[in-house]
Amino acid sequence: MTELLQNYLGGRWQTGTGAGSTLTDPVLGTPLVRIDASGLDLAEGFAFAREQGGKALRAMSYRERAAMLSAAVKVLQANRDVYFDISTANSGTVKNDSAVDVDGAIFTLGQYAKMGDTLGERHYLLDGELARLGKDPLFQSQHILTPTRGVALFINAFNFPAWGLWEKAAPALLSGVPVIVKPASATAWLTQRMVQDVVEAGVLPNGALSIICGNPDGLLDQLQPFDVVSFTGSASTAAKIRSHPAVVKHSVRVNIEADSINSALLLPDASPEAFDLLVKEVVREMTVKSGQKCTAIRRIFVPEALYDAAAAGISARLGRTTVGNPRSEGVRMGAVVSQSQLASIQEGLALLKTQAETLYDGAQQTLVDASPTACCIAPTLLGVRNADEATLVHDVEVFGLVATLIAYRDLEHALQGVRRGQGSLAVSLYGDDPAALASTAVELADSHGRVHVISPEVGALHTGHGNVMPQSLHGGPGRAGGGEELGGLRALNFYHRRSAVQASTNVLEKL
């Protein structure tokens, strides 16, 4: 029988009382490990995190907590090879795609360690300047930010089991708030192993970091007024979290990252060099992690005159992408994480095809060392010449290696099309004219969490449409969930409570 992974809750390792579920290799179909969270004493675990983990973290300064994150970075770096092996087995990713997750997690944690060190020995943060409350300047107001005295519950998605944990945990722990993470079941192994390594290294106070693998009953019932929840996943699940009785009753702060139909836009009169940058980036976004990224490009807007050229250029590059067993020589793209995800992609693709033409058919591509039962599928490029008549491409997100090319008449027509996504995590712009790129970025900023502008001068420097950097905001309005993560030290705001202290200037100077 496969190994049953342990949960870490209430300051101790413990297993569930049920049979659990088995995680499998998406390429080979072999069983890997089991997870189970039934029978756990959730109330005890949440209370321990709040009372023990929270108290210990709040007793530390920001600089001390930053040093704690640095120590965790060293633990993760020492076990990096193990994480890559788990990623290949459990997520079906090639080495470069595993690096996006694993190395991205370590990098983000390291960046917050550096940022936290700049905050010094303080235990709370000042927010803004003194504000006079009357004619006499002696009595004034100062806003401060103090760590919330609750837990941060993370309910994470399957596509980034490493980065998804640490991009949230880094600012939470730096803020002084204990973390309980519930990873997506399908890829929970990597998250569990990282937590295990950090916990056993003793670099965090007991209760600062907990993990629950599986689907425990009553998880959200444990939430109290000063807890916070951060969720990444579907809009339907997000709606259930927002409306949960405990969330509503206790006014629990919730951050959501949900569905997002992201776009790439080639501006009118773009140079051939800018055109080539678009083609290259679209293919990268369709194939990195098999397109299983919340930020991946789903819609590509190009001028009508360049529709055929774009279709040919993207298709040619896709045709050179070898797909199959990530362990095989020369394979550049592995599997999707599970049979259910494969079925979801195939179902969504069939739906989009009712309103779009097929420009590159991944079904015709030969898979390398992958059986018919493997969760491997090659990328597919669809196309829509008449953007006004197509509706599904703006409403249906296929969470995988599918993108749709869309022709537009003029820039205003393109902007209208991009906005039909109803709010997205990211949009990338391609062109040459700085003024046109800047004005278009501002036009689309209200409906996107991040606007990634690529001109030839940064063609070899930019970080990528879909790469989420800790220095920049991650989140988006509307359909994307309305949440915000990262953005440098802005991420700490979610884990702090803002309060106004009204007092004499002499008192306020002591803050």
C-alpha cells in the first residue's frame, strides 16, 4: 500500500482516520501516495495556531521574522532536487516547468525575507502621516497597521503546489500571522513535503505553519472574526466561500483569485519585431506547465490584416513543441495533472470549437513515450475572424493548452474585445510606439491586475506575460476574483488591521 501522508495540525503530525484518496502519476498512472484529513480535530488545530503560533510570531520583530524566512529558504534550497522529482511524478511536468513552481517559490520567499529586513525591529507599521484634528496641532491622528490576531487559511489550487503555498505564506508569516494551508488534493504531495521539511528543520515557531491534506468536514466552520482566508480556484467555489455562514457572521476577510480569461494584444502598426515577440510569448504561455496557469494567455487580439500571418507563425512554433513523458529525452511539455483536468480541457475545447475554427490541431500531434491513458495532450490554437459574433471565447476559460486568435478592426474594437473578459489577472501589449503603449496600458488598467508591456527594447529582458513576480501585484477585478496578492510590501496589508490612534502629539511621537 502507498504511503499515507501526514497532516501537521495542533503542533503535531497526525493522520486521518479514513481510507483516504490516492494520488497518481498523470503519465504512468502509477499510485504515488495517499492523503486523508477525516477525523482531524480542526477546532484544536485552529486554536493552537492562533494561540501558540500567533503569539510567538507577534513577539518577533519584522526583521526577526524576515530572518526566519531566510532560514526557510535555505531548507527549501537544500531539498530542491527532491521537490523536482515529486513535481515530475505528481504533476507530470518537465524540469523547466517544475522550476517555474519550485524555484519561483524559493525566489518569492527570499524576496520577502529581504523586504522584511528593511522594516527593522518594529512590531507594527505606521500608515501615512500625522493628521491634525483641530486648530491646535497638539491633538492629532496617526494610522497604524497591526498584525491580525487570527490565522491565515489558504485554500490553494492544483497548478502551483510550491509557489502557491509560499507566495501567500511569505507575507503572512512576515506579518506575524500563522498559516494553515489546505492544498488541492491532486498535487498535495509537494506542498506537504515542503511543509514537512520546514517544520522539521525547526526554523518556525510551533503552530506558525500547519497543513491539512484532503477534504476535512467543517474546515470553514472553524473561522473566527480575526481570521483571513485566501483562495485560488474556480469562481463557483469562491462564491461558496464568500457566502459561508462563518465568513458572513464573523466578517472574515477573504481574498479570491478565480477564473481569468487573459489576453495578448498586438497594437496596430506594430513592427515585424513586435509581431515576432507576440508569437513567441503566446506559444510560451500555451505550453509552459501545459497552459495550466491562472495568468496564461487565452485570447490573442491582432489586426485583421495580420490574422493569417499570426495563425501561421504561432502554429509553426507549436508544431515544434514535443509533448509526452517528461522523463523522455527531448520532451518540452509534459502532462496535465489528472484525468479529470484532461477531460475538462477536452470538454471546453469542444465547446469553443462550436464558434471558432481550428488553426492548429494538437490532436494530430504524436506524443512521445505516452500511452493512450496518459494525461498528455498537445496544444490547440483556435481562431475567430468575426469577433463580434463570438461569445464563448470571452466567457469560457479552458484551463490548459488552448488559446484563441481573434481579429480586430481598429484599436477601439480591440479594447472592447479585451474588456469582454470581464476582468482578468493579466494582459500583455505588443508594439513599438511608447506613447501608444502607455495610453493603451492606462485604458486597460482598470480591468486588469497587471498590464505587461513588451516592446522590442525589452524583448530580451521582460519577465514574461504569465510570470508572477513578487514585486508586482497579482490579482484582478471582476471575473478574476477582485483580490490582490504580492505587490511587494503591499501584500502585508491583507494580514494587518488598520486603526487610527488619536492622541496628543507627545503620545504619537512614541509610536
